[in-house]
Amino acid sequence: MPHTVEAVLREELRRAGLAGHGALPRLLALLRASPEVHLTLAEVADLVAEAGLAITSGELARQLELLADHGLVGRLPTTTTELAFDTVPEPHSHLVYEESGQVVDLHVSADTLLAMVRDALAKRPDSVEITVRFRRDPATAPAPAVRIAVDRAGQDPES
């Protein structure tokens, strides 16, 4: 990854309260560079494998949840039970087409969104379902765990 992009992503991670080293910056770079913005865990695993990153599926899921908890990616409501993530972190709305599984981003004003909902309900009142999701405030994300090593005598080794 180019040094400028790397520096920007490391700073973005630090501002979110996450470590700006290890696999996390490379994972975030892969997500942001992906032409597809809505990705399942399996699709992210494919990106990671293609890039040659050695991350287990469990660790990958944990890191994606960490990025989502801190507002750097979004969790995507889907028509399946499969985990999906949105690489566009800014708040926006989605249209989800159940039949095709297609998800469309809506970067529109509240007025335009309401007009679209009214129009959809008027045209197809029995086939439109509205889900309102209240996003978690990244500032309320759980603090990272702090580990303290204790030697066999029960003493903190740094004291």
C-alpha cells in the first residue's frame, strides 16, 4: 500500500481508538480499495487470501467486528443470516431487494428518502417492508481489553 494511504489509514485507526499497526491497516486498505462496497465475511476472506494476508477466519471476523464497532465500516442489514459489512462508513440508507439479494446505497437527504418510501408504499403497498436501524455511536463502543500479566507468585511483573 502506498505510504500516503498507509499513513492516512493508520491515523484513521488511531483516531478511532484502535492500533495503527499489524494486519488491521492492511485489512482496512483492502476493504476501502474493493470495488464492491457490500461484502460478506466470505468475500472479505477471499480478498484477504488474494492479498496474501495470513488471518484465520475467526480473527478476520473479530477484526471486522472491531472495525464496525468503531465506525470504520458498517454492518449491513441483509436478507440472509450471513454477516455482511459496508465499506462506506458514513451514515446512509439502503434499498435491499429480497428476490435478487441486491443492496443499493442511498446517499440522499431525509426528504428525498421519505419521498422514495412514500412512492414505494403507494406503488407496492403489500410488498414493501421498512426496517429502521439505529446505528451505534462509535463513541460508545466498548473499550479494548487490557491484559495484565501476573507471574506465578501473583505479583505484577512490572512492579
